[in-house]
Amino acid sequence: MRRRILVIGAGTGASNNLIRSLKAGDPTLFVVGAHAERFVLKKSTADRNYLMAPPGGAAFIRSVRGIVDAERIDLIIPTGDADVDALTSTPVVATLLPGAEFGTRQPFPDARRLLDAGATVALATDCNPGSSFTSSMPFCIALAVREMRMTTEEAVWAATAGGARALRRTDIGHLGVGARADLILLDAPSHAYLAYRPGVPQIAAVWQAGRLVAGSVP
């Protein structure tokens, strides 16, 4: 199935360059563009375009949600500070894919900007043979810390609880009464070693739904 990406602010030179780069990395992508100005939107190189309400306020949020639902959007890419500020006032989770930027040699997203603006951030691998052929969450955590200015605590939270928020799940991504008890035991002094020692196997044991399925407990 083709992945579908929404580019907010489509039609500008910067957004058209972004769309070209995305399609160069993965030609199967279906890109949806949106902008509040009709004449700017006419210049968009996206596969399909929508005129939307200006950033900020309830109308903008309704516009984003309407496009996401109609087009079955997998990923939203804001292209300006106003878009970021507006999205932070919505329940939308900013899911960042550092493996894709690594694989396509594109600039990494500014996670620090999103976090400081109050956005909820998740991390994912986006594992696919076109742009991000990795299934390693520790590698993506390391990239988030090294390249996206996240702290180790923020990156681990985004990779676990943040992902659960993006999926609208309350039974995963954390440990607590009623949760699934999916967890790992690290062979490391601290969770910070996920970023400190990228590429080094550190998982000593894995539990799924409270059952040990790999490794052993010392």
C-alpha cells in the first residue's frame, strides 16, 4: 500500500523541493498538499491538493482532520513555524522518522522546536526498503538524541509512550495496572546507553504481555 503524506504549506519553493526529495527517496509515495492561499496552492507539485483554513483556530484543526480522514494520511509534515504552532494546539501526535532522514540524506526534523512548542512527539522506524530499511528502535533513539536535539529521556518516552499516543492506545507504551506489560531488560547501566552506544546489542530479555519470550533474567 502506498504511504500517504500531507504537506501543509504546499506550493512554496521550499515545500516543492521537499516533495521532490521525498519522492526521490520513495517514488511510491502519494503526497497530498494543503495551503490557505489558492494562488500559492496552484504551484504545488503534490499529487493532490486541498485549499484549507489559515493556520490557527478551530477551522484550521477541522481542515487538517478532514484531509487526514478523507485521504487516510499516514504522516503530516508542517513546513513553517505557524503550522507547527497551530498543530501543537491539536491532539495530533508529531511522529518523527529519523531513519528516513538518515536513509535519504535529508535534514532531520527539529524535534526540539516541536517539544518546546508543547507538541506530543513519537518516534518510529518507518521501516521500508525505499527510504528507511531499519527496524532498530535503539538506532532511531540514538539519531533522535544526536541529530534532533532530544534528551535521552524524551527520546525513550517518544519511542514508547509517544507511539502509544499516536495509536490512541492506553494499554501499551508504559508500565502500570491494566497495561500489557510489554517490556525489555537492558544489559546496560542506564537507558542513556541506547543513545550512547548505537548499533551495540543491549537487550538482555524481552517480555510480551507479561511473559518472558526472549533472553533471560540474571
